[in-house]
Amino acid sequence: VRAFSHLLGDTGITFFAVPSLATKARRGFPKSLESLPVLMPTRNTTLRRSLDGYFEAAGVRPHIVAEFEDSALLKVFGGAGEGCFHAPSVIAREIGRQFGVRQIAEAAGVSERFYALSVERKIKHPAVLAITEAARERLFA
């Protein structure tokens, strides 16, 4: 199948945790993540390589307690208090509401891009067009 990617937008990455962990993590972030449990994506992802670079540049070795292929599962574990975790900054309010967590800080210089994939070089289907335009105008504006 021939597919085309259409950039919807990009966003920063924010770290979150349950309130008790978030309070500890805010003090001295990101260095504080050396002594607190951290949940990360697996090493085969672009985001993980970006986060590893961020921590390396800051001279930080986070205490990684689990790695996840599935970002939804990572958030569930983070919401259950198993560790500090990341999510796209553009949905920070929703992450806080849905999982009962607090923002720690944004990982300066780390971002994630989101794409729509289609079999059309130029999107023509009205529903797909509406979704991609809404994402670009409302979510990533």
C-alpha cells in the first residue's frame, strides 16, 4: 500500500506524576529524576532517543523502572503512581484531568511530531480533511 504522511503539527514534551511524586520531582528537575521512578518509551523510538539526548545534555541519569511500547499503557501506570512519565504538552490539561496527575516541567528542546497517514497525496475525503484541518488549527496552532 502506498501511503503519504501529512504533518499535523508538533508539540513539546511535559513530564507528569501523581501529586506526591510531582512535588518531589519539581525540585531540581530534571536532576530529581535520578532518585525517583521514571517510565519511558522503549529505546527503538525517536522520542526515546530525543529524551535520552536531553538527559545526557543535562548530565542526568534517570532512574528508569519500566519501558513501554504503548504510550497509553505508560500513562495508565504513571496515573497509578508507578513513576514520572511524559506526554505531549499540547494535551497537558487533558492528561492531568484524565489521570489525576500534575505537571512537573517541560523537557526543553524535546518535541514530538504528529502525522496523518493517507493513501492520497493530497487529502480530498471530506471527513479526513476536516480532522486534519481541525488538528492543525485547534490543537497545534
